[in-house]
Amino acid sequence: MVKFLKPNKAVILLQGRFAGRKAVIVRSFDEGTRERPYGHCLVAGISKYPAKVIRKDSSKKTAKKSRVKAFVKLVNYSHVMPTRYTLDVDLKDVVTADALQSRDKKVTTGKEIKKRFEERFKTGKNRWFFSKLRF
């Protein structure tokens, strides 16, 4: 079988708290692990998208509207829908599977992801990824 759920692939989550949200695959576990004996992947995604910025907004308001809220999660392959897009944000050094073990590690990882996503948003690349999914 062809492995198409590779790192940096943009996906849409279909189940759970973040259903309908866009995410990026950071690491894939095709064979599963001892705790999760099924194919799954580690994803980093956007839980709150940036708002639309207009010309008359002040710089303070523009900065507030450009904020992104991120999450990190392990997701079953059957609960993600792959897209044709890829996101070339380097998250492999930040997000690891052991970052989900404790609350404080998860929070610090989330803040680092948030910083990288906001950086990416401000460059203006990957506009589809940072737009809210309308359905």
C-alpha cells in the first residue's frame, strides 16, 4: 500500500474536539505502537484561526487578529482526511510523542507551535491552511 500520510501533509480532522480543524502531520506511525496498535499520526493543528485583517485596523488590532491558537494530538488514520496541500514548517524538533506525556510539556510545545504558525501566517504563505474551513 502506498504511504501518502507523510510528514508535512495538511489534513482535516474528522472526529473529536477538533473536528473540522486543519492540522499538519508531524510524525506518522503506520504500524502502530504498543499503546496504540493501529496506524496513527502525531499532528499539530489550529484550534482558533486568525481573523480577517482590514486596512483601517490599527497595528495593535492587526496583531490581535493575527493570533493563532494551536494544538498537538495523536490521531487515528481513520479520523483524518488528507488534502493535496503540504506545509513546509519545521515542527519535528519541537513536537515529539513524549511531549504529550505531561501537561507542562504539552503547554510549552503548544506555545512553540503557536509561534511557528504565527510566523508562517505573517509571511503570507499557505493561505489555505490559515483560513477557516467553511461547511
